[in-house]
Amino acid sequence: MTRHRFFGIAVMLAIAPTGGCSMAADKACFSKRSSVVLPDRTRVLANVTNGASGRTLAEAVLDGRTGEARAMLARDPRLIGTVVTHDPRMSSAPDGQYGDLLTLAVSRCDPDGIAMLLAAGMPANGVRPGNALTLALLADSPDLAEALLRAGASPDPQRLPDGEDAMKSAIAFSHVGGVMTLLRHGADPRWADSFGIDRVRMALDAEQADIAELLVQKGGTLWSVAGDGSMAVHELVAEPVAFTGPEMKAARARLVERAKASGIGWPPPDRATVRQMVASGAWPTPAMAKAGMTVSAEALAQIRARN
């Protein structure tokens, strides 16, 4: 198993909100995915910005006291920027200690609270970009995520500096419906991170062949080259380890047939060959590019630095 496949299978569930406890009522629309962890009331209220006013406002949002929260924001619009913080000396926040006001409203499944915050000037992306959408996407119903996306929340993190990646969480939770929601609102199926890891590759790293197939059908590619010369298609050479059900195997087999029909070559060239050919400028040829081989500027720079 490659390092990337091991990482994808072993820790993908760690990339979505996890850990901590929340009010029982908060789970009202998060019953289908028990490993989703909502903002922890105690940790949130002990660590919000804007002092006593921020705590009072966050508590009102958590309790669903929409009128009171609206009045506070009308008196002091600056409170819209209230967020949960953590000690910067810590590598990450304690479980459940995260969010902004919009995330808190999502966590209690409160469409009225969300609407109030948006009307009060809250960006649809939130103050913590993408945090609220990522959580909303994991709810039992798509309604909360749809509301944010219709209000202008970005389905792609590249439009948000340091933004949270809702698609990554959807993939981690095997949430095909969530991926479909994001694609319907314009998410780029070929988006790649700073290492050149694209959506299809991310799905195949996690052995979510059904999601990978959906992404390819919507314009994604099996041939996007990452900074180490690897591609999503390399993940199709090895046998799946965790997700070996008939539907997943069938989706994987269809992707293999699609790769074989691309004309680029099967089995795919090894990573070292890919790096060498890309670094020299020989790949992708026009035919390869037409068949789906892409190399982001970041990946190209990393490949050239390696060679």
C-alpha cells in the first residue's frame, strides 16, 4: 500500500469536525453520522473573542434566542466577528473547540438563526471561512448547506484564503450526496491542493471509488499529476483494502476501463518516469492533455525541484 493510500484510509475521518461533547439537542439533525462532533458548549463559551459580549452573544446563538442575538448585533455590529480561539502554542484546538457564530447556528440545526446572522451581515462563508458549510454538509438533510450555498458560500476552498475544505469532509464521510450538492453549486472537480492532489485522487486515496467516479463524470480526471509524480490512476493499480463491497468494486472496475480507454497507457507509467517526463517538458503532450493529464503550477515546481 502506498503512503498516500494508507494516509487516506487511516486518517480521513480525522479531517472533519471531531471530538468533544455538545448539548443533546444539537444532535437533532446530525443523527446519521455519529462521528461528527459539534462545537462543545463549555469550550466554546470559555474561548470566544469579544469578551463578555462575545460570550453572551455566542450563548444566545447556541440557545436559539434569535431575537436577543439580533438585538445585540444591531447595537454592536462588530460582534459579528466573534469566533472561538485556542492557545496558539497548541498545535490544534481541543476537540469541539471551534467555530464562529454561523457554525454555532448550524450546529444546533437552526435555520432561523442562520438567516438572522446572514441578514445581520455575516458572510455566507462565515468568519472562519468554510467552517459552517463543512459542518452543514454533514447534517442529515442538505437544507442547511443549501441555504449557505444559495446565500453565496463558496463550494471550493481556493476562493477562501486558509478556508476549510467541505469537499474533503464529504469524501472522508463517504457522503456522495454532499459531494453532489457541492458539484451542483459549482465546485470544481479538478481543484487541486498545493501538492497537486486533486479531488479524484483524494477520493481514491480514501478508496471512495463511487465518489471518484462521480467526480470524473462531472469533469474530474484520473491523470492529474501531483508534485511527487503520482496520479489518481496509480491508485487503481493496487487492490482496495477497506472498501471491498460489490458496488465499490464495480465503480473501481469502471474507472480502470476508463483509464485504459484514455490512450495514455495502462498500467500507468511509474512515478519516477512521470516526474522525469514532466520535468523535461515532454509531458503532457497535446494528446495526453486532451485525454486528461494535467499538471498544476505548484506540482510542476515541486517536480522540477526534485529532478
